[in-house]
Amino acid sequence: MRKPPHTEKRGGQWWYRRRVPTVLIPIMGFGEYRESLRTPDINEARIKASIRDAEVTVELKTAGELLKKQQAQTDQAPLKLTPESLAYIREAVRAHTLKVDEDFRRSQPDEDSLVAYESILGDHYASTGNALALGTVPASAGEHSMVQEALESVGIPVAPKAPEWQEVIHRAMEGYNGALQDISRRASGDFVPTPVAPPKPAQIDPQAATAAGVLTLGKVIDDYLSTIKQSGYTRKVKRCLQLFGAVIGRDSLVRDIRQKAITQFLRDICKLPSNWAHLHDKGMPVATLLAGDHDECISPATYRDNYRAPLGAFLADSMRDHGEDGFPALTVERIEYVGTRKDNEDQQRALTESELKTLIEGPKFAAMAQDPAQEAMYWFTVLSLFTGARPRELCQANPQVDFGQHEGHWYMDLSPHTAAGVGIKKTVKTDEERRIPLHPELVALGFPDYVKRIKGQGADRLFPDFRVKKGNPFEAAGDDFTKLLKDVGLYDDKAPPGQVVLGAYVMRKTFITLCRNQRIVSKEITGHSDGTTTKIQDRSYIFGPEPFAVKLGELVRYRLPVVVPKR
């Protein structure tokens, strides 16, 4: 007997399975129907599957009609270009560009940022000047993004590829090139005042779209960010959509956004410098960052996790919630990384036993143990080897609230929810707090005495000597730990991907590897799953943390294959 259409048998039960057409995935929010028919009988499964198939057919038809409706709404009346509006575009873009430059210089950027910024603008000046002389327009994605940002800022509701785009971008380039000439004078020390933005001509009314109830990308982004669940991941979503809005244009009408723009956006950001957010926060425009050549772009993992994934969720949810208002069906599927970095190129390995001896039993660390000025780095290194915690998790710990005793045994809490030190932004990966027993050897070395002493001194950070940088109490000290690795000859940035030794994360890798080799298992010691339960079990069936006695019982079996010098 032939099996019913759109079904399969799994584990003795019949299941209904039917793929969603690719073009409808952004509307439906998923790619396949997969449901148990709750019967082992093929005849009953045939009846249930036919009923469900009819329902699914109606759902897909409705989604298809919505897609057609949205596609029909994407046509936009051309912008009426007059001599007044073209002159406005040129002068408004010039004024806007000079204002952006003035704001950047007033932010007092460091020398490297200023040199990079002026170098990029110098390239732009040559490129736009040559193009204007030839009667063409530059076609690079970075320069187009820059012009789009400027046009949106001066209230010109026109999208790339629109009929009037070539004329508009030409006038905008004239204004931009003129501004760059003025900026080069500023760079030489001349005073060039920023002109007052010209008044908009009567025929340009950027408020008309809003008055007519037409939805802008900025409005959708703001609505989305106001409703998503707050977590440690939210910051990445905000950064992604901040960049998306800057490149596409927050004032862009959502009905004008095309799939090509999504694809180009994701391909362009692969070329962003890894520290783009820091440079942007200091005043460097996104368009300038996109147009420049950088020594190190974002990594493949950062692209997938911080940009493609959150943008895909935003597009799908926005299509669901605002499809009737003109938000089109867009997707990030199969838009792969095109940057120059390799997967896992910065992933560190664990130290070998002989390398651990070099680090911990060598003269450099012995001297550190006796030097009061290096007390913080000593305890950070030792604590890392006995807990496997992430560097930031250790350094953000507050001795006033994150340490205590349970039935006579010392513990440390790694939590984003307890009180943070002044200027500290607490964060724990996955946002899940965990309590770690202190290893008996760590106690014997005198770590609890150190905690008591700095607590009595009123310290609100475990290592108050470490300088706080951008809310992170370890980022600056990370350079000191890397120097320690270099001093003892362990630093290795030339090894193949996954085999490098670069910084403090090597200690976490070493702890986890030693635990595995010694058959020590406890998910809440490292914050990683031990593989004995599934995500569904962890989320839906296992409530509450592991018992303290279980964690302590596992941890006391941990043996460090080196002798730690005592302070």
C-alpha cells in the first residue's frame, strides 16, 4: 500500500511533512511543516494527512496572495526633479558632509582613527573628482551607501535603482566632492565653517510619506527593538539593526526595499573592520567605514551570529507584523560570508603539560607570585586554571556579593544579576548565572584570604588594579596577560587556525581539556553542556541549578599537573 502524500513513518508513528516554497518562507516564518499524526495505522494516517494537507494548501495560498499584494505595493511614483531640487541636493549634501566631519573632529578621535578617516576621504575625493570629470558616477557599494546616507539625512526619499537615482546621485556627488575639498583644507589647518543647511524646496516634502501613513524602515526598527526580549544577545541585535538602518537608510520606505539591497548589505559588511562599532561610536560615518580598506575585517562567525542571524529574524518578524503595510518578503538565506577571514583562525588550543610547567613553574611566574604590584595578575591566572571561567566573568565578580560559603565550602557566583562594580557592565554568556565551588588547592593557596582583604577595603571588583575599558574590567589587562605568554615563549600567532596561543582564553581551554581527560563532568562549572541532556530537557524538564555537592564532588577530583607557587 502506497504511503499517504506528504508523510513519513518515524519510530512507529506517521508524520506529516511538507516544504514551504522558498519565496514564502519570510512570510510564513518557517521552511517546513513537520507534525506528528499520532497514529501507527496507515489508513488513519491517510485520512489525517489529507485533512491537514487541505488546511496547509489554504495557508500557503493566503501567504502567496499576501506576497503578490506586497509586490504590487512596491511601485513608487518618481521624485519630481526640478532645478531647485537639484541645487538643494548638491548644497544640502555638502552641508551635511561638512557637519559630519565637524562632529567627528570635535569628538577628539585618536591619531590612528583620524589618519584612517582622512585617508579614506582622500580616496573618495580622487574617485568622485575623476568620475565627475568624465560625466560618470562612482559605482562602489561603499560610496553608494555614503550617498544614500547623506540623501536620507537631507530628506530626499529616493532609493537606489529608482529612475531618478542617476541624476540624484550625480548632484549628491557634486556636493560631496565640494565638501571633501573643504575638508582637505581643514586637515591642512585652515578654518572652514560648516554652512547652514539650505531650506528644502516646496516640491520636496519628506513628511508627506509619514503623513500618508507609509511605513519607514526606521519606524519598523524602533518598534522591533522595543518589543524583543532583553538579554545579552540584545546588544548584538541593536548593533546589527543600527548598521542596517545606516546603510539602507532609516527614512527609506519599506515598500521600496528590494532583496538586492539585503544581499548587498550582507556582502558589504563582511568588509567592515572588526572594530567598526568603536570607530563609529567615535564619530566615523558608516559609509566611510564601508568604503575603506582595512587590515582586519569581521570574522565569519561574527558575520553569521551578529549580523545574518539577527537580520534574518528581523526581516521575518517585520514581514509578519507589517506585511499589510508594505514590508516586502526578504530573506538572508544562502547569503554567505565573502570576507577575507577564515573560520576558527583565532580559536585557541589548550596548553600542554610541559607548556603549563613553563608558565606556572618558571621563574617569571615565581617572581610574579612575590611581587605585590602583580598580585591581581597572579590570582587571575591561578583562578582561571581552577575554575575555567571566562576572563570577563572572573574580573567582573564583586567581592562584596559574589563570594560566600555553603556548608563550610567556599564558592564564587558568576552572575549578571548581582550588584556590579562602578563603571562595570556585567555579562555572562547565555545570561545564565552559575555557582562554582572553590577548589581545595585554591583555598590552600590563600585565595579566600585575598577576597576577604579586598572586600574589607571596600573593593567592588575582584581585581581592582585592572583598568576598566568600555565597561569591561579585563579588556585592558588582557594585553598584560598576552605579554606574559610572550615573555615565557608560549605566544604563537603563526599556528594554523584552532591551534594558536594568543591570550587569556587559553586558560579556559586548558581547564576544560584537563577536566575532559580526567573524566570530570559538570555543566555548571564551565557553562558548557556536558552532553548528557538535550536542550529540550534542560529548558523544559530540569529546573534549578546542579546541587552544590555534585559540583564540589566533581571539582575536588580535578588535578593540576603543576605546582603553583604560593604568595
